Amino acid sequence: MKRIILIVGGMGLLLLPISCSKKPETTQQMPMVQGAKIETVQLSSVDDYYEAVGTVRARNSSVVAARIMGNIVALHVREGDTVRAGQTLIEIESREAGIQVQKAQAGVREATDTLDEVERNIRAAESAREAARANEKLANTTFNRYQTLFARRSVSPQEFDEVRTKLEVASAERERAERLLQATTAQRKQVLARIDQAKADVSNARVYVGYAKLTSPINGIVTSKQTDVGHLATPGSPLLTIEDNSRYQLEVAVEESRLGTIHLHDQAQLQIEALGNTELTGSVEEIVPASDPKSRSYIVKVGVPKLAGVQLRSGIYGKARFISGQRQALAIPKTAISQRGQLTGVLVVDQSGFARLRLIKTGRAFGENVEILSGLNAGEQIVIEGPVAIQDGTRVRETAPVKGPPVATR
């Protein structure tokens, strides 16, 4: 039986004969596709884990700040430059510091000259003391002799009084010479203290001059520059930020309820977005004891292993996976999953050998496998690899069937 369909177009009428005979089944017309790789879905052991996201940070960073006030006259690095510890980075105008050094050195010279004069006075005082002691000794001997003669009445009382007076004068002169020597010695100690103070002032002034040249405290890379030549540097103002690019950490935010399952030195699987799909194994190096009151989360720092030929940078996004145990789950290879818009499906092979598209809901990824939350049951067969021609309703034949559950990897 045939029908005539009338189509009205811009050029007139068009009569088309349409057959009403029954169409054969599409699946019967499709040829069999060979070379498919079919797998039986089974439960397998997978890692139960908690995943947290965070940011890569340098383990050690240093902010270079000025200690004196002055204009910047030289800036030897820029952002991205690699520096070594002790390398000069910034030079600040230091004329005032030079004046302080000269002033301190002048103080040392003045104190040294005073010390020379005091040393001469000490030598003179020592000589005067020795002379006074000798004079006192002579006067004492004469007094003893006259005292014996006076007892025999061989000398007059006036002569005896004169000798006794000379002894008293000699003793007084000796005491005065000793006091003068003591005073001069004390003055010498004061001058020596002044010299030490002046030398300390010179050292401080030279340190102050050293502040005019800012050096790198660590080996690393310059990540931030907050100044330029001609700018005024003030004490405490940050000028450069340097990071140690040999050691990095992934700082992730862990929920308060999960913190009890994470401990120092625990292993964690890391995935750094800048490194693609490469997974790294890190160790928990620090757990910050204080939480964020807004998010109720704690910062956990996981060490990132260094890779040859790969240079990390602070601020890179990353994820850390903390393994807490194992459980049974349906997991299939990622190659078996197809994405069509917002729909996710797999090709399930029925008992007749036809591939049927089945919508599924996926869960966590385990390496090359993905957990299936709904849409598949254990024992069903799915196409995990095959020619592009395989689609919904295609009859398939596998060449190398895979038996057994898929291997879940971390």
C-alpha cells in the first residue's frame, strides 16, 4: 500500500509516493562489530579515602625588609630571579652611616691619646711614690737615732722635735704619692672603658653601614618585589619576598570531623593540577592546631616530593587524598564511560550480544577506574574498549574477553 503526500513549497506542489510497508528491525540490519573488549562487572576492594583541596606553598619563605631609612640606589634582582644566600639584593644610600663610623673612629683616637697621657702620669706617680717612701725611710731612721740620743740627753728637745716633724712630713708625702698613684690608676681604668665604648661605637656604626646592603637570607627565588630604585626605604618596610624553591608543601583545609583520622607522618596521595594526572606520595608534616572559625576547618601541610625537571610554584592548586581503609565497590575502567552532554552512560552487552546504552551515576575515581553508584549490577557485561562504530543497538563480538574484577588503583 502506498500513500501520496502533498508538500507545498515555494515552487508549487510536489507529490511523493510513500510506502507503508513494515520496516525491518534496525538491529537486524546492523552488521556485527568485532574487536570489542568486554568485561564483567564485579565487586572489588577499593581504598576508602578523604579528599581535601588546597594550595601549594613554599616550606620556607623570607621577607627582606629595610633596617634603616634611605633612598634605594640599586636593585640587583627582579621577580623570578634565582638567588643564593648572602647575595646582595638591594643597596640603600648610607652617607649618614659613614659619618657615624668616622665619628666613632675619632672617639677611639681621642681616648687612645688620653690613655697615653694617663700612662705617663702613672709612671710619674710611681716615681714620686718611690721617692716618698725612701724619704720616709730615711726620716724614720733618723728619728730612731735621735730618740736614743734624746733619751741620753745628748740632743736638745728642739732638735728632737725637728727630726720628728721631718718624719711626719715624709710619711704625709708618702701617703699623698700613693693616693695620687691610685687616682691615676683609676683614671687609666676609666680611659680604657672609654676606649672599649668607642670601639663598640665603631662596630655599631659599621653594622649600621652594613644595613645599607640587603642580602638574601636563603637560597631561593624572588617571588615578589614591592619597591624600585629611587623609592624611600623605611625600617620594617618589606621590599622583597624570597621563597625556598627546593621544598614545597600542599596546604589543604580538612574538615573538623575528619581531623581525628589524620596524624603526623601519615601518607597521602597528591595530585597537583599543574603536573597533569601525575599522582605523588607525600607525608603529613604539620597539622595547624588552630581552626578557621568561619569554615571550621584545619590546615594540614603535606610535603610535596621534588621531581626532576619539574619546578613548582606557590599558589598552584592541588588535592590530597588521605586513605582511611578499604571497602567493596563496583568499579569499572574510565575507558568504558561515555559522556553525552549532561548524561553519563556505558554500553551494556545483553544476552543476545547487543550493546545497549545504560545511564549510570559515577562516584569517586580510583586511578584508572571509577566507582559506579547506580545503573549497573555485579555480573553484567560492559564494553570497555572497542571500535568507534560501536553504539546503542550494535551487535558486538569480543576478541579477547577479560575475566575477573577490575583492579582498583590509587
